[in-house]
Amino acid sequence: MVEPIPSITLPPAHHPEREGEWLQQKLQHWLDTEFLPEIINQVIARRAAQIFVRQRMEGEDDLGALVMAIIAEMQAFDFSQSFYSEFAIANAVSDLLLDSLGIDRCCGQ
């Protein structure tokens, strides 16, 4: 029988604004290095970080719920000037957070 993947809970947010600044910088760097450095990447990173900070300030610690919130709210974002989508952004945020926690994200481990 297949076991469900356990949820990942982030540590409590003591300084969500600082987390948001860190996330915005890391996400923009990821966006700029994954394809091309473009101004729209700054806007995307800022918006994703704003969503993240608001969710954390509201007490959300579950990584899956944070990813879903980013997907849902970024659906209204105009990605026409970008190579990315709300799914790519949410996945990148998840990867960055997992890396920061020292969790290996390869192969479902």
C-alpha cells in the first residue's frame, strides 16, 4: 500500500517581512538565471513574495497550502511578458523553501 506524502510544515514566522524579502531575492535570482533576466521577473518575484508574506502573517505554515495560495492568486497575474506561469512560480517557491530547510527535493525523498 502506498503511503501518503507527509506534509511539510515551515517553522513559525517570527519575521514574515524578512522571509518575504529573502524569498523575493531568491526567486528573482532563480527567474533571471533560469531563462533571461527581465524586468518582469522583479514584478513576478515581488508579487509571489507578497502572497507568501500575507499567508505567513495569517498563520499559514503548511508548504502545500502556501503553494496552492500562490497558484490561486497568481492566476490573475499577466504572464504574457514572461516565460513562466503561476505553476512554475509556485514550484520554484516550494523548491527554494525546501532548499532553505535542507530538505532534499529529489525523487520524492
